Amino acid sequence: MTDLNTLGEIGLIDRIRNATPAPTHSETVRGIGDDAAVFDWGEDYGLLATDMLVEGIHFDLTYVPLKHLGYKAVTFGVSDIAAMNGLPLQLTVSIGLSSRFPVEAIDELYDGIRAACEAYNVDLVGGDTTSSRSGLIISVSVLGKVPKSQITYRNTAQPDDVVCVTGDLGAAYLGLQLLEREKQVFMADPNMQPGLSEERAYLIQRQLRPDARTDIVHELRDLDIRPTAMIDVSDGLASELLHLCRQSGKGAVIFDENIPIDDQAYLAADEFKISPVTAALNGGEDYELLFTVRPQVFEKLANNARITAIGYLTNNPEQIVLATKAGQQTPIRAQGWT
């Protein structure tokens, strides 16, 4: 028998994809391998993304409020739709829960789900419920659409493309470190008050209640920009960049000084003795968008404060590197979540 740890998540997905028969329905445009499945709806493409969150793996209810968890669960799926340059329409939510959860706890969870639906203009249209022996499990499926002329995949990047990222990176991971530290303090002395200052509020918010970047999808459309390739940053910049490059058959040069990192993240990284660039590369859960555009197209985005150019693509798929101001280049490795 093969130990699952020898494959990891990416290896397991590849194994499933390779054993999956080719689609038999003409409406199925793309299946396993991108942020969402793609279907032919006539004038538009339909998009379908599914995400699962498991207690003890993806969240810790010691410090994660159920309302925030509900909101975040929706964000996961909506971010996948945004990564295809699409917008969400409907979603279903399925939950498995143990008897330790009172009815009021489930009400709180769905308060967060409904708040996210309102924020993203999504209809909650169904789901399923079942019992669980291992805590809380949440599965969210989001249905969206995108005009056929705007669909964006991972495998269509071109050499000399400008590599862009929205927002900032690493804050969610450092917010998690703060929360984990407070948990350890609480477990040692339940009478201790949390030591989370207002100065760290942004990091906590980025971990507990991130937002999918549907605003960027609207903005790109308003500017008549279609990225050559795109992916959402859920597992860290390094992992997502490797996905995009390998599926497109391209290399990349990323400049470490260009990676957008919030001031609070710099301070927290120093406190935890973590490189802020390492947090941005490998931390995960930022739910920003990583995308590529042609150099002449980037001129339309050059003055946008919410979008940062961090590097460029090359024709050498063996060279995906991080470049320093001193001119040193280090191969980028995915050290994020498995």
C-alpha cells in the first residue's frame, strides 16, 4: 500500500485526474486542474468550485468565531470563481456536526454564511446536513459565470508577461501565529486576558474573515483587461506561482522587494523571528489574486494601489526564482500547506 504522505495534496489530485475518464458531455469544457470546473452555457461559461473545511485541520474553534467561520467558508469558494475571472451566483452549503453543537451555534454559523452571501451578491440555494463524530465539517459549492471572452485559466500565461498580485501577502499567516500564541497562553492560564492589541487587528481580520477579490474582477472588466492567466492565493504565493508556471510551461523571476507586505505583517514577523517574505511566499490563506498580463496591458494598471507588479515570466520552465536587490537568485520552492 502507498502511504498518502508520499503523494501530498498535489500528487493526490494528479492521481485522481489521471484516472478520471475524459468528459462525455459536450457542455463540459474543463474539469479537474483549475480553480473551478467550466461548462458551456451558450453566451457564457458556467463555473463550479467546491471547498471543504474540517475542524482541527482548517480551523480551531478555540479562537475562530462561528460567524466568521461561516463567512470565510463562502469566501473560499467565491475566491475560486474570481480566479477564473468570473463572478459568483449561487451556492450550496453542506455541514456535518456532532451533538456538542447547540442550535444557537448553527444559527451563528449561518449568520456568517448569509452575511457573505449579501457581500458577494450570492444566493444560498441549498445543501445538506448530517451528523459527524469528529467535530464540524463544512462543504461549500459555488456556482458562477463568466463571459466566454473573459474566461481565464492557469495554463495560458505567455513569456514576458508581467506577474501581478492584488492586495498584500503574509498577513493571514501572521494573524494565525498571533491567535495560536494566545491559545497557548489561555490553555496555560484560562484567567489571562487576550493580549491582542488594536495594532494587530488587521492581521487577525485577514486570518478570521478574509475577503475574495471580486472587486478586482469588476475592475479588470471595466478596464477591458483579460489576464493571460490567473489563480487565487490560498496556499501561499510560492505554491500558486509554481502551479501557474508549470501548467503554462513558463519560468518566472520574482523580485522579493516588490512583494506587497503590510506594515503590521513586518512588525509581527519581526516579533516571531519569521522572514516577512517567507510568510508571504508560504503562509497561505490570503485569498488575493495572482495573475499575469502583457507588458503593454499593465500600463493600465501601473498606478493602481491595489495591484502590484512583482516580476515577469520567462520561456525557461526550469527557472522559477526569487531575485534580491543584490542580484542573487534563489529557486522558489512550495513549502506551504500539504
